[in-house]
Amino acid sequence: EDPKHLTYEYKLENLEHSKAKKLLEIALEKKSNLIASADVLTTKELHEFAEKTGPHIVALKTHMDVITDFDYDQTILPLIDIAAKHNFMLMEDRKFADIGNTQDLQYSYGMYKISNWADLITSHVIGGYSSLDYFHNCGVIAILGMSSEGTLTDKNYRDEATKIAQSHPNIIGGVAQNELPEELLLFTPGVNMETSGDGKGQQYNTPDHVFRNLHTDFIIVGRGIYKAENPEQAALSYKIAGWEAYEASLN
Ligand code: S5P
């Protein structure tokens, strides 16, 4: 009988994109499916958070546009070194949502120069298939379904967006709250072991729920880690919970 959840080994063999392979290799090596969301406001906090959580995560997800003292050399260059030291990937949660030409500019220019350093980026697919053509040298994670209350990503939208994600060679997976076709990696935010919401529309599930019911591949955890009293310990707890939930979902 086929296991319900496909293994990381199977996906590593079957997926083509180098960034998808790299992510799966790190997952197997670290026994981790945890992506920590570093939604902090200063360069110092970002670097400290990356150092503390680095050993336990496969990727660090950022919103660089909330870093109040952002400076390319001060913020990005040390972060690249920390990522190399602890072997995790950098994922900029930019959620592009424009025409191809504008996304091309936003990806490579401005202060953030995302294309220089991000291994993974998030993008809406609202602009259609060819709006995604300019994201070279990174793995694109399509926003297919959102975790927030009242989101407009209804079934029809998700189905159409998923078709684009399946057919576009730059896309390695999707952010969603539902199961995806096996050729797409599934990234699930809205994960917290302590609480079911944040009073601002966010809706949380446990690691166990998202592996068992959605067959997710990677959990994305923000406040559950960076707001914890001991973020390093919290990262380790989510890493262990995520890996155990993955293993349990194979049976
Ligand atoms: O549907 C989504 C998609 C994303 S990428 N819901 C989300 O919450 N996210 C992001 O995941 C969000 O922008 C934030 O950075 C993180 C969740 O953070 P938390 O503090 O609620 O765990």
C-alpha cells in the first residue's frame, strides 16, 4: 500500500529544479521541515534570529521591507554568511503581484536587489503565466491559498493558480492550506502550537494537523518562534514537532 505522504527522498529524486533539490537535501540532512519567518524590525534582530534558529531550519523567510535600518551591505551580506554557516536557504516573502515587466524590476533593482541573494521567493500568480518568466536563478513559491480569514483565494482561484504553478518551470511549489499535486512542494504558514489565531485574521493549525491532513512538506512559523521567550528552544521544538508529524504522516 502506498504511504499517504510522499517522502522527501522520493521528491528529491523526482523534482527537477535545483532549488527544490537543495531544499530537500537540507531537510534530509537536518531532519527538519521548518522554515522560520523572521518578521523582525532591525538588522541586529534579524542576524541574531538567524544565528539562533539557523541550526534547526531549512530556510529563513524574510520580509526585507519591514527592516527599519535596511542597508544592503550591512543587512544582506552578513545574512548570506550566516546562511552558509548553518546551511539554510534564504526565502524572501515578497509576494509579487504585478505584470512581468514590473516584477522583473522589483526582483532585481531598488534597495533590496532580491535576485542577488534570495534562493526562494514568493509570488502571487494573479498576473498570469508569463508574469513569472523573469524570476531566474531562484525557486518561486506561488501563493495559491492564504491562511487569513476571509481570503479571496476560493477553490476556483486556487485550482486555476495551481495549474499555472504546475506548468511554470520557475515554480517549485505553493503556499496553501490544502493538498497540492505531487510535483509541487507544499509550504504551509499559519502554524502555531500555542494559539489558534492572532486577533488580526491569522488562523493557526498545529504541525500535526498540516502534515496529516494537508500533506504539507514545509511548515512556516513566525511568532511561534520569534516571540517565544527562548527562540532557539522554540525553533528546536517546532523542528522536532514538524519532523515527527512528517514521519507519522507516512504511515
Ligand atoms: O497565507 C499566508 C501566506 C504567508 S507567506 N499566510 C501567512 O501567514 N504567510 C506569512 O507567514 C506571513 O506573511 C508571515 O510572515 C508568516 C506567518 O507568521 P506567524 O507569525 O503568523 O506565524
